[in-house]
Amino acid sequence: MTSSTKLLFAPLALCLMASCSRAPDGAGTAPAAGDASAAVPADPNGARRIEADVRFLADDLLEGRAAGTRGYDLASLYVANRYRAIGLAPAGDNGTYFQTVPLLEARRLREGAAFTVQRDDGDLAFAFQDEFLPGMNFHAASHAVTAPLVFVGQAVHAPDLGHDDFKDVDVRGKVAVYFSGAPSTFGNTQRAFHASGREKMAQLAARGAIGAIGIGNPVDEAKYPWANGARKWEMPGMRLVAADGKPLDAWPELKATATLNVDGARRLLAGAPMPVDEIFERRESGKLQSFDLPGRVTLSGTTTLQRVDSRNVVGKLPGSDPALAAEHIAYSAHLDHIGIGAEVDGDGVYNGAFDNALGIAVMLQAATELKADAVAPRRSLLFVAVTAEERGLLGATHFAQFPTVAKDSLVANINMDMPVFLTEVTDVVPIGIEHSTLEADVQAAAAQLGVGLTADPKPEEVVFVRSDQYAFVREGIPAVYLDAGIKARNPAIDALALYEDFLTGHYHQPSDETDLSINYDSAAMLSRLNAAIGRRVGNADTRPAWKDGDFFGTKFASQ
């Protein structure tokens, strides 16, 4: 755990709370001769400023910045004051920097949780946390369902690709058992869309399933060990709340849900019409078959529910063109992390230095560079620090659906999320550029700065649907997300291996904090590139567009 700095930051916290709701004052007073600030070393590329932001946002004082907590509120006050210092105008609700995001928080309880299967050859009982976790029920404080089981592969319905996991089975009135992801035979774009948990749940609910069980597999277990996530079972889940007070994307048709680790999956699938290892192998080859499973499952659980509000933080750099200033490019980065949870080696604060204090700091530095330009881009630029990304892209979804500017004025989204710079690199990985004319802007900006562009080395991770840019895409807005590069400046260093080590050892763990080897010079490079992209898109005569026939453009452009 990082050393405590609560006493150091207490005066700053009070200052933030006193001032952040106000609009910016006029230009600040220049420092007097001999002022200590004049002696601060130069920071030509912004790396020190990025580091300062990360060190504050990832400090224990902010308690992991979980949405709906005082730690997140303090982080949002800090970002609002950084916007003020940069010179961005308030662009939230009612002349402030804040947009309220209405949320329903759910917490599972150990009491009342059960997962059992009744079979002719003997019953199965699965252990809470060690093998399974009940899903959170956003519609009832308690639930209990007993029903037949049906295995539905990866719960993917894609007839246009010649694939339908529901073709030979009937899920009505049953609990569906499914793997995460989508078939490896799909193209990366289609795979990303069909891997979305939101899409899977919608398909199951539409077909009459009354429950769902997501099961583990050996490949994912090796990358994301069950135990690492299961020990955080007390952390809450969230849903957006509609105007009528009901939770969104909560699928009341699905009365009970659960997740099961890979060892539990082996036990559950032991009665299948094919060997369990063959089922796992078929998942990797994209050749799963669906079938009924023997027995009846009973799933039960208890959930506490509470209405909470969180907030996005929105600043604006007005455009310089009298006509095009009415159009907006939205920069985004999620400000939240997952808060306080189960201790690991005595540390229970999940600080989220890389995820996503660094992304916020990169966005702030990009805003600083753009504000310093002699002439602002022709289009206006929004800088949106969003809440509840870790709970399902909720803050970004709320902003994309109900922006604080005219919805049809949003022309593009540039997202920044968890850039894992553990060494100096010469490249970035652009996620999603192939879908729209933003590709040319990214390529030109990178060439101008001498930054390499490397294709996504892990397309199976379907990152394009797992970060905030996807909330904008679903509203028909072209988007791009630039991730950390994998080509180290020192050829003796394997940057991709460092990233994989981070995923298995630090991702969503208390050890994601500032004592890791964060390369701030590479983060500054990413800031410059994001700013350069904003200049090109902001000054272009035409707004970005989806490429002809693009999958996401076709599916969402009419939103």
C-alpha cells in the first residue's frame, strides 16, 4: 500500500469542495517575482504534470474512486478544478462541470445464496465464492428459481455469419449455461459485438430463458484467475435508472443469474453428451454445440438495493469557427475504479493507477495542449471524465444518450482507458480505427509526430466493446480508442510481455498503484497524439463518417 498522504491532501480536499461548483473566474494572477512556483523545473512534454495527476487520483485518500462514494466525489472535484486551471468552460448541468448520473446500486449477500443441481445419479452443490457467485438482482431483494438446464455455447445468434447457438435447443423456462466471448471463426468486429454480455443477456431474455449461468474455461482462468475476482464479491454492481425509476438493461425476465469457475464448470458439464475437455476445445475452435443438460438447477440469492447518484465531469473548449463550433468532439476517460475491497497482502484499496488515473491524466494533458494553441480547432471540444465505467460503461452510456449539448452535434469520440506504459514505447495500438474515416486522421496525426501504429495484438479480448467508446458507438457516433503500444524503445524489453504480466498480476488488484514502473514520457506521447487527432478532426471541413458497409455503422448509425 502506498504511504498515507491524508494529512498532506486534507487542505486540498477542502479547497476542492469549496470551489469546484463555481464557473471559472477570469485569468489568474501572474506569480510575483521570487514566487516559489517560478522555480518549478520545466516540463516540456507534460510528463511531470501527468504524474502529478496520477499520484493524486491514485492516492489512498480517494479510496479507489468507486462510483457513488466520497472518494469518487473528491476525484470529480479535483478534475473539475483541473478543468478550471486549464481554462475549460463548464459544460455539465446548470452551468457547472457536473452531469448527474442516476444509478441503482446492488450488493449480493452470502446469506441465502445457493447453487445446487438435482440429478438422478446424485445431487451437486457448489460452494459460494470458491466455485460460484450469484448474480445481483436489480428487481428483487431475494430470488429463487428451480428449472431445467440447457447449454447454449456462447449464447450467440448470428445468422448472417452462419452461426446460431439457439438453433437446436429450446431455452423457454430454462436456465441457460453459456461461455463468455464469441466464436474465434468470426472476424474481429463481429466477434467484439457478439461477445458483449449485454447482447448475450438480451438474446436469452428474448428467447424465454428464466436464468443464466456464465461458466469459466481454462484459457480465461489462466489470464484472469477466478480467485482474484471472486474475493471482491462484496463490491457492488450498478445499473442506470430510467425516468420511470426502473433499472435499465437489467432484464427482469432472467429471474436468477450466476457465474461458475472452471472447476465448477467441469462438474456441471460432466453429464453432457460429450467429454468436458472436448467442450472446452470446441470453444477455442469456434465449433460448440448446444444441448440440454441433465437435472434441474436451483439458484437463489439475496441482494440489497440502494438508489445513488454519481456524476460525469464535463469541460469545454469552444470552437473557433462561427458555424462549426456548434459541433462537438467528445474526449472521454473513466474516472472511477472499483473502490475498497478484499485485502491482498494487507492492502484493500484498489487505487487504479493505470486503470484509469493515467487515462484521465492523459486526457487532461491533451486538453492543456489544445488550450495552449493560438487558435482553437474550428469545432468545439468536450472533455468528459465519466463515472461507473467499471460497473458497465454507465456514465458514458448516460452521456452518449443524454449529452449536455445537442445530441446530433456529437461528431466523434476519442477515448482513453488504461494505457499500460511500463516501459518507453515508440507506438500505440489504435482500437477501432478501421470502422470510420477517423482512421485517416489517426494515421496522419501519428505520422506527423513520428508515432508508430500497431494492430491490436489481442483481438480476442474484444476491447472495442469493453470501454467507454462503445457507449458512443451504440449511439451512432464514430469513435477511436488509443491503447498503449507494445514496441519498446529498448529492443531488449518485451513490452507485450510486461502488459500481460500486468493483466495477470495487477489488473483490478490493489497493486495497480503508483509504485509500478509507469512510463510518463510515453503517456505524454499519447497525450500529444490525442491532441493532434482532435486538431485534425476539429479543423476538417466534414465531420467523421462510418465507412461504407461497416458493421457498427450499419447497426448503429441510425441511432
